[in-house]
Amino acid sequence: QVQLVESGGGLAQPGGSLRLSCAASGFTFSSGAMSWARQAPGKGLERVSSISRDSNTYYEQTVKGRFTISRDNAKNMVYLQMNSLKPEDTAVYYCVQGYLGSWGQGTQVTVSS
């Protein structure tokens, strides 16, 4: 079955950086898109970024220019490099199969001084 395991979350200061990783298994990783989504306290789930099987990328407006999504098909991994972090980036971040598929368990990102 589909398994998505996120890692790399934690506490960062405003202006800092974190790199999230997602290890995928149970499906043909290289044949489809992958996404990162987040859910802030008291808010709904929001798709942050996606990468197609051909590495075309999408970014939600508030993270454009600060976050970079990438994938390594040889390792079945997808990454989210997050720079210039802001307190409003605080959320649980989920790795998502495709654009609206299966999720991982999530990793907490907290941006605070």
C-alpha cells in the first residue's frame, strides 16, 4: 500500500530555513506528481507546492520565491526546501501522492522567535 513518511520538521526562527523530506513507497513514484500540503492550527488543508513527473512545479502564492520543491526518482524521495520562513508558515506539513491522493502522517513546522 501507499506509504509516505515525512521528516525534517522542527522549530525555526523567522528568516530561517528547513528542508522537509518525504520517503515514498508502495506505488510507481516516477510516474506521477507529488505535492506538499499544510494545515495551520484552526485552518483547512492547503496545497503548498506540487511537482509533476516531468518536474514542472507549482507554488501557492504565499510561498513562491521562498520554497522549492524537488524530487529524486531514483530514491523515491520528494523534498521541500523552505527559506525565509515566516511565523505564518507554522503548520503540519504533509506529503501527498499526486495532487489530492494519499497523505503521510505529517511533520510539524513551527516558526517562532
